[in-house]
Amino acid sequence: MIKDSQYDAGLELRRHMFGAAGAEDQVENTTDLNDKMQEVVTRYCFGDIWQREGLDRKTRSLVTLAMLVATGRSHEIRIHLRGGIANGLTEEEIRELMLHSFLYCGIPAAMDGFRAAEEILAESRETANA
Amino acid sequence: MIKDSQYDAGLELRRHMFGAAGAEDQVENTTDLNDKMQEVVTRYCFGDIWQREGLDRKTRSLVTLAMLVATGRSHEIRIHLRGGIANGLTEEEIRELMLHSFLYCGIPAAMDGFRAAEEILAESRETANA
Amino acid sequence: MIKDSQYDAGLELRRHMFGAAGAEDQVENTTDLNDKMQEVVTRYCFGDIWQREGLDRKTRSLVTLAMLVATGRSHEIRIHLRGGIANGLTEEEIRELMLHSFLYCGIPAAMDGFRAAEEILAESRETANA
Amino acid sequence: MIKDSQYDAGLELRRHMFGAAGAEDQVENTTDLNDKMQEVVTRYCFGDIWQREGLDRKTRSLVTLAMLVATGRSHEIRIHLRGGIANGLTEEEIRELMLHSFLYCGIPAAMDGFRAAEEILAESRETANA
Amino acid sequence: MIKDSQYDAGLELRRHMFGAAGAEDQVENTTDLNDKMQEVVTRYCFGDIWQREGLDRKTRSLVTLAMLVATGRSHEIRIHLRGGIANGLTEEEIRELMLHSFLYCGIPAAMDGFRAAEEILAESRETANA
Amino acid sequence: MIKDSQYDAGLELRRHMFGAAGAEDQVENTTDLNDKMQEVVTRYCFGDIWQREGLDRKTRSLVTLAMLVATGRSHEIRIHLRGGIANGLTEEEIRELMLHSFLYCGIPAAMDGFRAAEEILAESRETANA
């Protein structure tokens, strides 16, 4: 695997948004099964598209969460709530996003978003108080 | 139907985002079949949730589009591209949103978003030049 | 293909719900490409599950439409609105179903349902007046 | 928050369908994060749409479940199985709904519905025997 | 229930792909609630469509997994990874399928597929070593 | 944009599967709006993932179609039917794929696949006879 500046930028953004557990810990412990997928995430996702201008990172977190709530991806909603908070999303913005999703995705999608938000915001407050 | 301040605010926002064709023309020509649905859209959607603070209207247009692209709602993508442009979305922001959707929703969703964007942005340029 | 009583019952129900165009016209003009799929629809769908007791046919039309609205299958919504009207669904019940879908599937799903309902109910009134 | 007759009717229906745990316990313990969403559920969902004539409550439970099975919302399927039983749905009707979903949503959706039904119907029998 | 050659062929394929736990154990312990659904799975799914020529069983496992990843059916992905391995799918083919799904379904779908693959392939290696 | 060997391989595969209309015609006429998306399709999709060993191209076409049918992407189903035929998919394999999708995605998904298959296979026969 080539580790050039695109790769490095992707890894740095992963570290910023998800900590070492979502960056080095994952890319340094890949197996034959998942090494290419990890490269795709680092290089194409966080090293290319997420690096582009035109939408800042906080806004990219917001639209990412909108897409994840819409498609019912509960696991990734939690991951990107953490990443979004690292990118500056506030509790108020998260609440408004989940409320807004009720309009276009229905109550079950919104409730799933709120369950994730309650959990991750509580975790985030604990970390801040530690 | 009660036409109070919540209703009026919703109708005004519909007019701002979609013109008379997406506001008076629809609510004044309702039938037994669709009058309650039109009230839901005016009062609950644009008169309540869209009126809240915490996310400005341009950002609400952006997350609305993110949800519509994620769920493959081609018809509404076009409607909310028009509304989003009225709320201040730029061509660059629309492009970045569609590109970003490739990551979380796959190529077909992104391509569907780009097809709609090409169409509505061309229409928007024509109107500006008229 | 075996044409036994299950097959016959399925074909008769297709004729009742969709007319000859959705029954004989389809099963008698199959090709190598679609003959097995037509048999699946006649035998497994309308000849088995739809024949069961426990939910009457009007109610089966209602839950079928609920599933089609939820999954955004616009083409089949139209087909099953016609079939549902043949099974006794009223305009009021159709309206309430579409309104109800707003709660659990969001506005775009409901609006898609209403667009189909307007079209098929108009067609149905014309036929009644002819 | 205004607590008028629409709000009261919604809360009463929530209590009827889900018990105190799905009514008072939730609306009296809201936080800044979820108070508006709880109001949406009480007022717009159960206080408005669910109160309408044209489809009785048992039928509304049935179409709600049809939509939840179609969109794979396992958590809400369980909640609305409980609510549906409170609204009069029988084991036979629940079985036929899940079987019917196989036709329009595929085997995985139907199996997910059956897993939820087995769990909630067992729970319901225990409560009846207690 | 009629137990003819179609039924027998379906049960045998279920046993081959999922072991006794996914075959006899399920069909011999049915209840009023799930007996028809079990018959549908044995007779229509594994006794008819899966028995057809034109696509071999390994390829049918691959396209089944593609559909399950695309629709986010995590529970069935695990079941059909086991069935696919019994039908001859290799670790390399499973990896490539999950990577490929990133293109058409997005990263969350692919990551969900990889999580299931890691789990089931580890289980499969343990069984082979036992 | 860098046009290296990965880019060239991607463009060549696009040309092989979709003709000049799906290759040069698209990448040489990009605008500010879609140039990056076209690069993503050429480089990441057809220049990287589609180039990998482990699944041959015909099999990749088959799983791509499985994903597109499952997610209801009618437009892309047509595009990838053409590409799949170029990669060697036969009418029989296409029929079996669509039939198989009935099991895991339901009748509306399968019927949508058959409608696309009828259209594209007719087009393909005409071209062969021309």
C-alpha cells in the first residue's frame, strides 16, 4: 500500500474525529480480509472527499449523520456522532437534525437517531467531566 | 382548518422556498383527498420544525437533500434543490453534497443526485438570465 | 407448468383485482424470460398467501399498499390501488392510509402515495361514469 | 408546551396502547434533548393522525406494522406489536401480516417480523396468565 | 402440509447449507405461528427457486449476500455467509463481495458486511480446526 | 486530474462495458459540477475495485445487478444490464438473478428487474441483428 500525502491526510482526519481507536489501531491491525477496505476508508473517504473545500467538516458531519439516519445505519450513527462532536457539532444541532429527520424519514428513523444521540452525548459529557 | 400564526409562518416559508406554485396554488386548490396532507406540510413541517432555531434554513435544506438522496426520492430532490437555492445553497455546496453522498449511500444515489442537480441548476441559471 | 386448483384460484383473483390485462393477457403471453416469474405471481402470491383466511382481501390490499408506500415502489402502488379498489377500498381509506404513512415513512413517501392515489382515483371515477 | 385537547387525546392513546411506560413515564421525564420529539409523537402522531376516522385503530396498527416490517425497523415492530395487541390485533392477524410481507418485502423482512412476533406474543401470553 | 419431492429437495438443501439446526430442528418444531412461513422457506425458496439451473449454488449464495448487504439485513448476512461457505464460497470471494458493495451501497453497508464476515469466517476456521 | 495507469485501466473498462457513450463521451465533457464525480467513477470504481482479482468481471456484474435490484435503482439496473451483457452475462443468468431477487427483496423488486431485462435484452438482440 502506498502511504502518500492523501493517505496521511486521511489518517490524520480519522485520528482527529475518532481518536487512535478509529485510526492507527485499525489500520495497523488489518488482516488479509480487511486491509483494502481500511485503505478505501483512509484514502478515498477521509483522504479525498472529506478533504475537499466547499463544505466544512462540521457540515460534512451533519450531512453524513443525515444520510445515516435516513438509511437506518444505527452502528455508524454512533461513530459519526462522536466524529461530529469532535468536528464541533453541538447538542442543539444534533437535536435539530434528529427532529428534522422526522419530516423526511418518519418517526422510527428519528427515534433511532435520538436513542443514539442520548447515548453518545452522555458519554461525551462524562469524558468532558473526567 | 385553523389558520393561526403557525400556519401563516409555514405558508410564508413555502412561498419563499417554492414560489406561489408550491404555496397558495397548492393549499387553495385542495380536494377532499389531499387537504389534510397539505395542512400537515404547511403546519407541522414548514410551520413548526423548519421554523426552529439551532439549524439555519440553508443548513436545513442541505440535510433535507442529504436525506432525500439517501432514500432515493428523485422527485423531492428536485423540489428541495429549488428550495435550497432559494435558501442560499450554492452550486459548489450542492456538488460537494452529492459527491459526499457517494461515500455513505453509494454511486447510484450520488449519480441520481447529480442528474437532478444538473437539471435544476440549469433551470436556475436560465431564470437568473431571463 | 402444472395448472391445478392453486393455480386456478390465483389466476381468478388476479382477474378479479386487475382485469384480464393483469391476468390472462400476462400469463398467456409469457416468454422464456418471464414465464416462471408469472407462475410465481399466480401460484405463490395470489394462489397461496392471498387465499388464506385471517385477513380479508380488502385488508390484504391495505397492508400491501402500506408496504409499497414504505419501500417507494411507485409503479406497484398504482397497480395495487386498482386492485384495492376492486377489493372494496374506499377513497377515504386510501386517503387515511397515505396520511398515516407520513408518520412512519416521512413526507416524501406520503406525497408519492397521494400522487398515485389522485391519478388512480380519477381513473376509477371516469370508469364508473363511462 | 401547550397541553390542549389534542395533546390530551394523544397522551391517552399512548397510555392505552403502550401503558404508562410509553406515556407519562416518557413525557414527564423529557430532557432538553428529547422534549420536542416527545411532543411531536404525542400531538402530531397520536393526537392528530391516529385520532382520525376512516381507519379504525386496529387497522392503523396493522398498516403501521406493515410499514415497519417493510423498512426493517425491528425496535419499533416490537413496540407496535404491543400497541396492536392492545388495539385488538389477534395472533392470527399478526401471523398473516408477517406471511403477507414475504410477498412484497422478501423473506428477511418476514423472518424479522416473525422473530418479533414470537417474542411479543409469548410476553403477551405470560401477562395474560399472570 | 404435503411433503412431496419439492419439499424434500428444499429440506435437503437447507440441511446442506445450514446443518440440522437450520433444517429439521426448525421444520419439526414449528408452531401455529410459524409453520406456514417454514413451509414457504422450504418449498418455495429452497425447494423451487434455489433448485433451478442457470446459476449454480455458489453463485446463488453470492447474489443472495449481495442483496442482503444492500438491504442491511445483518442477521441474514450471517446465516447466508455460513450457507455460502457450505456452497463453496472462499474467504477471497467474500472479501471481494464486501469491497464491491462499497461502490453501490456505500461504506456503512460494506462495513456491516465485513463485521459479519470477520465473525463467521473466524467461526468457520474454528470448526475446521476442531 | 492525474491520468495514470489506474485511471487508464478504469476508462478502458468503462469503454468495454458501456461503449464510448459511457466512457470518453462522459469524461471529456465534464463540467465544474461533475468532473470530480466522473473521476471517482473512473478511478476508484472501475480503475480500482473492479480491477481486482477474486471475482471475475461477469460475476462482478451479477453482484452489482443484485445490489441495484435490491435497492430499487431502476436507472442503473439498465446501465449495468448493458455492461453485464458486455461482460458475458447470458439471458438465462439474468432471468435467474431476477427470479432469485423475489426471494430476498420481494415481488416489486423482481418485477422491476424483469421490466428492465425485457427492455435491455430486446435492445441487445436488435443490435446483434443489425
